[in-house]
Amino acid sequence: MNIKLLKFVVVFMGILIVFAVIVLGFSIYIKFSNLSNSSNLNNIILNTPKNMDFLDYKIIENKIYISYKSIDKVLIKVYNLKTGNTIKKIEILK
């Protein structure tokens, strides 16, 4: 086998190994960055509407239904548990 060809193959394989290690490093960094961001979503802070009292809550699938009551109406709010966003707001007048 030709010495020049063997040197080329060794250098080429070295470059491929360095490139693979860099890609692996970036992949691990992105994976751990996403894990730290998703852990902040475990806490959802909700405020009780003014002049209303907490009545009940139910968790069904990925949604939480929270109901509040006041003198003249009942309010039901539906939240997504993964994102914490309000999906729906239902007002029932007495």
C-alpha cells in the first residue's frame, strides 16, 4: 500500500473523529439546556379572581379545571398543565 494514501486515510479519519466529538458536544449541550428549561414549567402560579372564593378543582388528562364562586356567578377556568396557559373560561350566572 502506498504510504501517501495511508497518511491521507489517517488524517481524514482524525478529522472525522474531531468533527464527531464536536457534534456530540453540541448535542449534549442542547439536551441539557432543554432539560433545565422544562423544569421551570413544573410550577404554575394562579391568582384567584377578585371577590371570588376557590370552590373546587379537577384534573383530567393534561387539563386542570378550577372553579371559583362569588355571590352572583360561578367561574370555571381550564388550564393546560404542560404549558400553564388558559384554555377556556366559563362563567355561570346564578
